[in-house]
Amino acid sequence: MAVELLRAKGYLIREQNFRFQRAEIDIIAETADQLVIVEVKTRNSDFFGDPQSFVTPSKIQNLVRAADHYVAQNEINKEVRFDIVAVLMNQYQQRIQHFEDAFYFF
């Protein structure tokens, strides 16, 4: 679902499930001027919070480390952006949201 959403928005999907050490990037996509690192969070209930609220600081650190490796390995010279695609799916509802610039790393 997340890949379909991004493609419909005009993103080019470069990789899915890219692994580096203990980190995994769910989707690596690009636009004309940015490389987009996408974390997909899926839940069947929002009882404990929205799916995007489950992206922890340690997960962010791992994503950044894996993204740095990917950029260096592929000699990419584009701005890197981190997005979250949140999916809430159960027998009663199906909701997908795309959060651009979901977090910043300085």
C-alpha cells in the first residue's frame, strides 16, 4: 500500500527493505531533487496511539545510519528527507497517511 501511494504521488521507488547492519529502511524513493527514506508503520488499532508515534529515537538513529551508508555507497548527491507512512488497517477501517519531513536529524 505504501509503495502504491508513493508511486501515485510521482515518487520513483529505488529500493525496498534495504538492510545495513541491524537497520532496515522500508522504502528508499526519490523525487527530482530529494532522496526519501520512508519508514512504514502498520497497526491494527490506534488504541495505544497512531502508528507514526511508534517510531522511536533509536529507530531514527538506525534509519539515519543506514541512509548515510546508502548515500555514500551509491554516491548520491541529493538532499535526504525522512518520511513516515502510517497504515491503520483492521476489519472496520483502512487508513493510510503520508507524513513528509517526519523527523529531522541534526
